[in-house]
Amino acid sequence: MDRSGHVRVNKMASRQTWILVGVLVLGALALVAVAVVPLSPEDVPQASGQPGRRSSSRQATRVNWSQVPIDRQRIYGYLKQICALGPRPSGSPGMQQQIALLQKHFQQLGAQVEQQSFTVRHPLHGAPVQMTNLLVRWHPRKSQRVLLCAHYDTRPFPDRDPVDPRGVFLGANDGASGVAVLMELAHHLGKLELRYGVDFVFFDGEEFVFRETDPYFLGSEHFARSYARSRRNYRYRWGVLLDMVGDAELTLYQEANSVRTAATRRLTRSIWNTARRLGVREFVPRVGYEVRDDHLPLNQIARIPTCDVIDFHYPFWHTRQDVPEKCSPESLAKVAWVMLEWLKRLR
């Protein structure tokens, strides 16, 4: 995620809105005082150029987990397993271990797995760096398909950490959470006969960034350009990006770029409507922020209508504190549940 302009506040929704009501008395006898009505924090999410803890008092959804097909301890175990590999920046030993772990996981559950490799120059010294997008296919014979994706690289350093910005960055929420959700969904997709085929794509190089001027979204841009220029017998009908979905205090507002066109607006509303039907109140049906993320190349280059499911109110973003303890099994499981039910009802 691009930290420069990563979130922009809609100018139509500032921190306080002053409603001025002037009542002009006939004959200009008096001017009645105006009323000042500030919006509550529940009405306007915090956004000031970087993530921060929400001021909302929204209560977490209470779920009867015995009736939910998602295993919340298993999905949280996947997040911890990924973080146990240590930092996973592009080209690192941790990334190579993660690729091997994921490939084995999805193949054992019956998916086809492909590696889409490409090389970039290191932004600091120019040496070649191997990048790998991991593609996981379910029901590959279906020509109409849905794309679920997440980035699985971690930022090289916790550059926002107030104490040690060159320390160890595990990326539990920013990196591992979306991966864990897709690992859990793999237990279900092989058993379902859906209208659409489903592909998972794990993007490398989302934030192989050492300086403000370094490029983002290397993996998703490569994937989008390959899709756009390839001669293929399939088409992605929809795309969904899962990023930072594990926060223990989860609140998922809609993202501005995800409702900008008629197609992405329809897609986003269908997911949030699924959450409403399930009673998962963490999906808040209004725009909360504008995010530059991997969904932009998919929309702009590949022309795949794609939305970003992201909780950007996360105070541990790009710090050493982005660890499994700041995430929760329930948050991960609720997102996986919504995505599973959304896929089942796609028509």
C-alpha cells in the first residue's frame, strides 16, 4: 500500500460539519443564532494520511460459531504459521519458505498451483530480484471466473515504528491476514460447485519499498499486464482484494476507488449486503477512505472490476507491533465467512 496519499479524506466529509441556520426576521429586527451540530465520530471515520485507531464505539458482531462453517482457530493458526517464518520481503529466504508452504497447502487441498515469475531491479543497488506471483486455481475448466487476491510480501522494514524503523517487521495484519483467509477458504472451495471458477492470486512486490520514490504494486501490475495481453479462453468477471483484514478491532468501511465505477460499486455493495444478511456489522456500508492498493492495476490495466476489502484504521501499520497478538481469530473468520457466502450466491 502506498503510504504517500494512502488515505485521503473526502472533502465532503470533514471532521466537523457546521450547519448554519440563519433565520432572517422580517424587517431585519434580529438575527437568530445559528445552530452548530458536529458529526459524531461514528459518522466520519478517522483519516489523517496514515492509519489510526478508530474512535467508533461500534460493538463487534456476536456470532454463533457452531453455525459458521469457518474454523476460526485454524485460520488464526495459519496467520501465526506465516508470521513464524519471520519477515517475508520480496526475494528473501522468508518469502521462499512462504511460497513452498502455500504451494504444498493448496495442492494438498486439490487446487492447481502455478508460479508467475519475473525479475526487477533492487531499488537501492540495482541487483536483480526474483519476484513470484502465486496462482491457485479452483475448477479451472470454467471460462467465467472470479479472482480473490492478497499481497503476501512484507515491507522490508517497519519504517513507521517510532522506536526502531529499521527493526523486524512481521506483517501479521499487513501481509499475512489476507493470505490466512484464502488458506482457510481452500478447505471449502474444492467441495463447492459454484457458477464461476475461482482463482486465488498472491501478489509479490506490493511494497518492496525503501524510499518514498520507489514503485509499489510490482506483482499486481505484472499480473494485470500479462492478463491484458494474453490470448486466453477465460475471463475474470469480478475481483476482490483482501488486505489488512485481521485487526482485533475490525471495522471495514468501503474504499472510495471500489465504488467509483458502476461495476465496482455493484460488486462492493454485493459483498457488504452479504455481510449485512449474515449480521456481520464490521462491514460498514459507507465510504471511509481512499486507498492506493493492488486493486488499481486490476481495474485500470486488466479491466477486471475489483474492490478492496481493507480496514485502514490500524495503528500498528508498518511498525514492529504488527504481530499476531494484534489480530484475532474472530476477525479473520468473519471476513472468510462473508467471502464464502458471497461466492455461493454469485449469479
